[in-house]
Amino acid sequence: MTDLMPFDLLLSVARLGSLGLAAREHGISQPAASTRIRRLERRLGVALIERSPHGSRLTAHGELVAGWAQAAVDAA
């Protein structure tokens, strides 16, 4: 996967606790951010984010992927 945007977006969700805030930080709409995360979840075959009316948090799989994502984003 050469596009790091979904990984960077996942890292923003982890840091900010909100998919909407992460979307705003990346200059995209919340629905666009949600679509990118869902596509990443489908590619990996696991849920990465638990969504709620009070915010979003990473699942255990999301935490694992975020570790890999941070290394990839830092290297880029």
C-alpha cells in the first residue's frame, strides 16, 4: 500500500479521539475520512476504530496497526 493518507488519518484519530477532528486536521470531510478508514479496514480485514457519538477510539487491532503506521509515516 503506497498511499499513507489512511495510516496518517488513523494516527490522527488516535491522537485526537475523533474521526471528525482528524478529518478537519487533514482538510477533508468527515464522510471522506470515514470512507478512507473503512477501506483500510476492509483491506486489512479487521476493525480499526470504535465509533460512538462521543468520539472514536482505536480497537486493539487499530492500536497494533497504528504502531506500524507511525513507523511508515515517520520513514516517509
